[in-house]
Amino acid sequence: MHENEREKKAVALSYREGQYAPQVLAKGHGLTAEAIIACAREAGVYVHQSPELVSQLMQVDIDQYIPPTLYRAVAELLAWLHWLEHDARGDVGHTPR
């Protein structure tokens, strides 16, 4: 494994109701990745670690929607995050403000 293959990578996604797919908001390697992760944690956003998914998302340009080939993987992640944030706390049926 080359040193640059171990370099930290991060991709920030956004998905809002009404969008047909999540969008890549930010992405980067090394210090940029660390800054993306730090901003997410400071904002209380869950940081998921999946090198395979990040590698595929790194190929998507910023402000672009994720490709259909990644819909299932990202949808499963979003469903799991929704469960963590609501159902696991007993907020079933909770409607965000």
C-alpha cells in the first residue's frame, strides 16, 4: 500500500426533501478531509466510516448528485442514520420542525 492510499479522505453529502438524490457538498484528502470531519462533528453530524463508499463518492464532482449506482448504498446509510437519530431514541413518528 502506498502512503497516499492511506491518506484520510472525506466526502460530505446533503439530502433535502424534494431532491431526487443526495448531493456532494464537499470532499477532500488529508487536511481538507480532517477539516470536513471536524466541521461535521462540531455541527453534531454523524461521521460514517466506509472507505469503499468514500472512494466511490470521491469521483463525484462537488455540487453534483450522486450517481444511480450509489443510490442503494447511500439510501441504506441514510435510513440507518434516521433510525439512530429517531427510532433508537423512541422518537418513532417524530416529525422534524
